[in-house]
Amino acid sequence: MNPFYRVDNRLVHGQIIATWMPHLRLQRILIASDTVPNNALQMTMFRMAIPQQLQFEALPIKNAARALAGRVYGNEKVLVLFETVADAVRLFNGGNPFALLNIGNVHHAADRRRFTNAVYLGDADIEALKGLMDRGTRVEIRSLPTEPPIDLHQALSEVR
């Protein structure tokens, strides 16, 4: 699937570089966030972590939606990273609907339910993701490409 859309609150880290990059044969990483592009420290760290052969940019969500909808990246293999489920929904609603959303890491918090050791979703996240699923998006939980994906729709129906 190109682009590949992933929620991972850590954004760029070792799993992305060591496993997802070769698995997806990435050419570009795009962070869709309204805060990251203005955070000089974060941007410097990401540029240091990402191999030079990979293109990298961070754009405000509205600009990212416009770029993706306009196919400015052509046929490049792109990983779109979101820090939060809410950011993914904002990009979707901003004119860039996607067919698949990967949930790779959402930190634990007291008001969140555990789905895996790496994914904890709160009620607001679940409702937002249900909204995406109602509009045709498949939502999977999977930290590594070697893991079998967990279909969120199925996981939620088994809890009821």
C-alpha cells in the first residue's frame, strides 16, 4: 500500500528504520503534524536518524493532506507518520482519505484500554477509529511488519 499510513507516538525510531523501511522499500518519510515541523530539536534528531538515501519532511497536517491528495510524491514509496489517532483523522478529513491505517504504538495511559503491549487506545481514539472504519478504512494494529496484523474492527466486536 502506498503511501503507508501509521500512528506511532514515537514517530521516527529504530523499528521504523530497521524493519519498516526495508519492508516497505521506503523512499520518503513524511510526518504529518502541526507541532513537529516547528520543533527544531525534534527535526534535527529525525534528520540524524534517517538514512541519507531517504527523503524526509514534516508538514502541518493541512499541507500534508494537500501534498498527498495532489500526488506530489508521484510513485515514491512513502511512509506517513502520525503522532496521534486524532492527527490521522484530521488528515483523512482534510481531503486525503486512505484505505488502511496501521496503529503501531500508542503509549499506555490510565484511561486507555490495552490491545497489545505497544497499543493502548482511549475511548476518543476508538470512536475516531470507528468513524474511519465506517468510511471504509481498514485499521490494523501491528508494531512490526513480521507480526500478524490485528484487525481493529474484529478486535472491538470480540469485546462486546
